[in-house]
Amino acid sequence: MPEPVTRLVYFQVSSQPRAVSFFSVGDSVRWDRLDKETLDQIRTIEDPVVRLRTLFAEAMSAKRAQSLYLALAVSPSPDIGAALRKVSSRRLKLLATTYQELGMTDLAAQQQALLAYSANIGGVHLRSNDAPWLRETRDVHAYVEHASTALIEPARKQKAKRRVASRKNVTDSTM
């Protein structure tokens, strides 16, 4: 799997980090392409739980790239705004689809995807502000583990409930 897209954005947009005002349309197209390639590779992970954990870890892995993302998020450029919306939409769609694979309804999967994405973006913001609980690599790993568990467990429980209900319906119909 390639490096997380956030690292690719920071290091491959140019050989030197550039101010956001110099982040060009070409750079946003490259970022969009790199994000799509990364998510396409993550999408190949068969186990939806492992896929979600990989997405969470990838989103929290590169502190400097997160700073670039946050700077882009407040850019007044319509092109950069469009690129951010496209990347966010693609990531939300992958999250929702993965939650559906775990047995959530469409609506529940969309809501869980929004919650997961919000937790990741919030973690990125906190980390960029040097939050005391996300300063060390071990703290980031602990956050990713905790968030992964908290954000995946509801889907697992729903899937288990559906399995039980399905078995009950099969048993009831054969009697």
C-alpha cells in the first residue's frame, strides 16, 4: 500500500513545502488523484473492520500533512474548496459503504460515517494544536485504537442483532 495520501500530498505536491496560497489547481488535481489511489487500495481490504481501522490510522498518521490539510480547509479558493469537498465526499462514501458491509442500514451507516469522519477531523485539529493527549506517537496510536473500537463496535452489535433476528425468523418459519 502506498504511503497515506496526507503524506503524499505534503511531500509530493512539490519538493519544498509551499504556502497554501501557492497550492495550485494542478496540485489539487494531483492530491485528488493520490487520495483516490490510496482509497482504492484500502477498498481492497476484504475485512470491513480491518478496512475501517486502516482508514482511521491513515487519517491520523502524518502530523505535518495534517497541518497542510487544516490550512487548505480555511482557504478562500473555490478550487481548493472543491477539491476538499470531493476528497471528503469520497472518504465519507467509503466509510458508509464499509459500515453497510458490517450490517448497518443505509441511514445508520451514513450517520456512523459522519461520526467517524468528524472524529478523525477533530483528532487532526487537536493534534495540530498540540493537544496534551495527542503529542506523542503512542498517544496517537492509543487514540486511533480507542476511536476505532468506539466507532466500529456499534456496527458489529447491529450486525450481531440482525444475525440473531434472521436466525429467529428462519426458525419461526420452519415450525
